[in-house]
Amino acid sequence: MNRHLEKVFETKEFINENGEIIPIHSETSKDQCAFLQQIIKENKFSKSIEIGFAYGLSTLAITEEVTNNNGSHLVIDKFQNSSWGGNGLSLIEKAGLRDRLEFYESYCYEALPKLLAEGRKFDFAYVDTTKQFDWILVDFFYLDKLLELNGVIVFDDAFYPGIRKALRYISQFPSYKIYSHYPQNRESSFTKKIASYLRHIPKANHLIKDNLIQLDEELSINASCVAIQKIDNDIRNWDWHVDF
Ligand SMILES: C[S@@+](CC[C@H](N)C(=O)[O-])C[C@H]1O[C@@H](n2cnc3c(N)ncnc32)[C@H](O)[C@@H]1O
């Protein structure tokens, strides 16, 4: 990992381009950044996209790794200057990687369709933005169309109900498989036992909440960070549906 990034994780602060000390918060952890870098490294990904810049910790980790593959990174954040003082950009500049980063200061729902219309393609995406179901689903809708085959999308904060719910749906798409998690998918034999009992109740799918009939852990999304891989183009029928 970049020496500059290691130091920010160690000291929990950095000095921006104006010489001000910026204490960090809301960041992706060091171990999770290493997890993102590992995915990029093992797949030799070089065209990455991210939603949620803040102070730029994950952005720096991703930019560093795609640069090793001679690639570049694109980050979207409506509030980089208004809420974060432009300090994410400052961090990348100070790490010497500004020329490898493209930045869109807009909402994801504005930037993503624009990128699609331009015919852009990416092989890696990291979603670390708002935690609401509808926003995450819209992000996924566009990211799927922007993603190359075999590309990977990583969702942070998958323990938030809105993100977990979106993942319950997305993880059942025939064109995706779970790639990996950080930390691991948590499993419990007790909840599994209850679920297998509930499933056999007549009309269970009408009477019992979906997440009790099919557990998050069985969908392999019971982790705080979930990576999914696009293994096919979207071949679903117009009336395709799964309970989630
Ligand atoms: C948890 S922080 C990102 C942390 C960052 N990934 C890191 O590791 O340091 C979430 C970020 O999402 C941004 N954000 C929230 N809603 C957004 C939206 N609808 N479109 C774009 N960015 C958004 C916020 O401004 C904030 O910078």
C-alpha cells in the first residue's frame, strides 16, 4: 500500500495543500482498502469507478492499484467541495496521483447516465455513498450497464438495511455471482435451522418475511462489504422476478 496512505491510516490525519491538518472520518478501513486493492490486483483491473469520495482514502487505494496496471480511476461525489473542503482531491494530489483520477462533482444519478451515453466502460466499481435502497438500486442499474463482463462491483456498508435489501435482490440476478466479502460471510447454524423449519410451513412465502425464509447468509451477503462479479449479460425475461 502507498506509503502516503499508510501514514494517513496510522495518524488518522493528513496535511492538505494549504498546510491545514485534516483529521479523517467516515473512511473505508485500511483492511478494507487492502481488500479492494487485492481484487484489482488479482484481476489486473485498470478502469475503475467509485461513488463517494469524502477525504479520499478508498479513492487513493483504488487509484494506486489501477495505476499499477497502467490504468485510471473515476470518482463521483456531489459534496466533495461543499462538505469535504476539496480535501479528497488534495489527498490524491499530494500522493502524486491526480493525473490518474477523473472527478465528477455531481449526484450519481446525473453522472452515471452521462458516462453511459459517452460509451464509457469500467472493470471495477466501489459504491460507498448514501445507504438508501432506491439510490443504491439506481447506482447498480447504471453500473451494471457500464461494467465489462467479469467486472466486479463492491458495495460497502452492506449491514445497512437499505443496502442489504438491495443486495438481496441483486445477488439473485442470473448475470451475477458473489465474488468475495470483507470480512467473511457470517453464518449461524441456529438461524439456518429456523429458516429450514419456516420454509416448510404451507404458503410460507406469503406469510413469512423473505429474509426469514432465505437468509442473508444463504445469499452470501451477510458481511459488511460485498463484492459481486458480472458473469453474463443481462438475459432476464421481461417478467423476471425473485422474492427478496
Ligand atoms: C462514507 S463517505 C465515502 C468515504 C470514502 N469512500 C473513503 O473511503 O474515504 C460517503 C460519501 O458519499 C458522498 N455522497 C453521498 N450521497 C451521494 C450521492 N447521491 N452522489 C454522490 N456522492 C454522494 C458524500 O459526500 C460522502 O463523501
